[in-house]
Amino acid sequence: MSAVIEPEILEILSDKDNLRRSGPFHGSAYAKRTEWLSGAFNHQKLPQGTWWSIWLMLAGRGAGKTRTAAEQIWWWAWENPNTRWLVSAPTSMDIRGTCFEGESGLMAVIPPILIRDYNKALHEIVLINGSLIKGISASEPDRFRGGQYHGAWLDELAAWDYLDEAWYNIQFAVRLKKADGRTQIIATTTPRPKDLIVELVGREGDDVALTTASTYVNLENLSASFKKQILSYEGTKIGRQEIHAELIDAEESGIVKRDMFKLWAPNKPFPKFEYILQSYDCASSEKTVNDPTASVTFGVFKPLDGPMSAMVIDCWQDRLQYPDLRPKVIEEYDVVYGEGKDKKRVDLILVEDKSAGIALIQDLQRGHLPVRAYNPGRADKIQRLNIVSNIIAAGRVWIPESSVRKGYVKDWAEGFVSQICSFPDSTHDDFVDACTQGLRFLRDAGWLDIDGAPRDDYDEDDYLDSGMAKKRENPYSA
């Protein structure tokens, strides 16, 4: 704890005339604020300066994140009469049970004399100075639209299911200036390697003030049972994240590792491709801000010193839905790969038959393009990657190497590799879906016959109708 008197406390105590005039309301507020600052740890104190707009607190379990944010958000609401403040957490239950009514929540830290009304159903606290503190669940990102606030507290940000969509909408909602002309957001979370969290950490010193703390900082205030439970993870990867608030590289826990991919030398001409497959994972049309549509193009070839392999010869992702996706797919289908006598066009377009993919499949089939529907059946995303991970681990998937950074893939393929190797901790998984369905199809069709893949999930009457006679089709294809 701090052994010196905080500047903010000195400012409060020095304004004795204001304290005398303020009556019981301001007196209670100042007393509570002084009590908090006198006992707060360094990581719980507001960052100095006016340069930041986002305070990102990455802290271990029990390090005091909730108490810190609750103490700060109510004080801002009190210091700035008739202002509006947003509180969000992963679910409505988290807002009420942790942020509002929890042991370290708003109702526990705001002096009762300052509260005019608390509406549990609406998640609203109204102070006697007219300020509103409003809770909205991050699981309903559309609800952030239309509202406007002077600042926000975003709790357990890395655990939000619709992180990108919610963050996008909150940035537009927090647009009202306080008396000092600023808008401010407190984001408290145990770190996880989500793209947004990594981005915010990278903005430290720009518009983000970053503070970190481990569970050990506040250990003496935690229950014996909790300490025993959390400290049992010391020395593990979970402990690094949950105790020491370490932002772990998502690729550490990935199913696929970077060194499993083989690199094709930058100055080496492409080989002769025997078969070219374009695999699509289409965006859902149910979200306000859709996940990207992802496309991966595989060229199947026979290396001079190895078995049949597949090369990622193109990949991209874009926020496209049907019907805007249709001309893009047709444009990609018209691309010719290779040079001279080895030139080759796409043999098959593979599209997962869900969301925008359903209409796209029907439209392309009417246009007589070689398109097939893919249905993963009951296999979830992790199972789908596990099914084909041995193909990658065996060195059967190649990616063009960068001409400027030896040992790295070309820039256009970096997003693909990063997402595949970060899964299941990656923010998006569109490349994962497009990749796994493409490799599964090529394996089931016999192009990438590896390790005597089990055949007991096949129907003996299943055959491809895509021009490859007598080769079996993906057992999950429609």
C-alpha cells in the first residue's frame, strides 16, 4: 500500500471551504474517495496525465480489478453531475452479480446516501446528482447502438463472446465529453491473447495506459480456499495467465505449429499442379458486424523428393456476404495459376453449406461452375482441425516463402498461418474452417493419402462427381 499521501487526497483536503459548503453528500463522497486512495495498491490508482483515453488493466485473479473499476466509475459519475456511464461484462448475470451487486461492485462502494435509485431489472444506478450508471451485457452487442455515454467500464473484456462487434459499437457510444473534455474507458480483464487485447497492449503510451498486477499483490485479502485453488496452477501455462496476468502468445497452445508448414523458396517457380481446389467459409448473415468470408486455394502437386502435397497458392478474407460474394468467387475462379504449359485453372470450388454459402452454392451451380457443398456433420471446429493436422505435421502442406524475410511466409499468407496456429485461441476461425474442409476433401478424394486414413466412416457408394473418376468424396459433402 502507498506510504505517501496521494495528490488527489491533498487536493480534496486542501479545499476546506468547499468541504464545509458541500454538506453531507459531498462530505460522504470525499470521505469515501479518501479512504479508497489511502489503501489502494499502486496498480489500482488512476494513471497520471491527460494523454490516455483507455485504461487497460491486465491482472491476475483476485488482484482487485473489479474494486478498482467500481471505485473509479462511481467517482467519475459523482464528479461530473448529469453524466452517463456504461458498464458492460460478458453476461447480464456478470453485470448484476459482479459489477453491480458483487462484494467489490458498485453498490458496495458507492456511499448509500449518494444513490437516488437502483433498478435491478434495467441494471441502472441513478445518483442524486443526476448521473446514470447503466449496465448492458456484452452478449447483446446491438444494444450498445443508440446510447451515448461519457465513459465506460468494460469488465473481463477478453472473455466477451462477440468482442469485436461489441467493442466496435462501444467506441461510437462513448462519445460525450466530461467537464475536462475527455472520454475515458476502463477495461479490466485477465489477459487472453485475443486480437483486440494484443492490439490495445501495442497502443500503450499512445492512447492506452496499461497497468498489470499478479494475484500475489492482493493475496493477503483473499480467502484461504481461493488461494489454495488458484496457487495450485503456479508453474503452469494457466498460472502464467490467471495468476501472473501474462499475455501468452496464442500460438503456444495451438494445435498446429508454424514449423509444420513447409516453405517454398521465393525464387523457385511453382510446380505443375495436378489439381486446384478453392475452399470457402462464408460469413454468417445473422450478425450486425459479420465475421469475414475466408478463401483458401490449394494446388496439389508431386514434389521431386516426396509424396503428393498441397500448396497454399492464395488466401484472403473479407467481410462479404451474398450476393456481393458471388462476383468475387467468379473472379477468383477465373484466375489461372502457373506459367507456360503448366498453366492451370481451378478444378473445384468447395463451399460450406451454411449461412451465405447456401445461396452461393445454388447460384454457382445454376451458372454451371464446378461447385460442391461441404457439410462437416457433427464434427466441431477443433475436431475438424485435429482430423487434418497430421497432414500438416507430415510436411504435406507448403506455403510460399517471403523474399525479404527468410524463414517466414509471404505477407499475404501471414494472417492465414497466424490464425491456424493460434486456434482455438484466435479471435476468428474463418481460415481454419476453409483450410480444414479443403484438406479433408483432398484427403478423402485420395490426393493426400496419408497414414492409411481410416475408412470406416465412408459409404461404399460414395464417389466424386467432380471429374476425378473412382475417387471417393468427402464423406460429409452434401
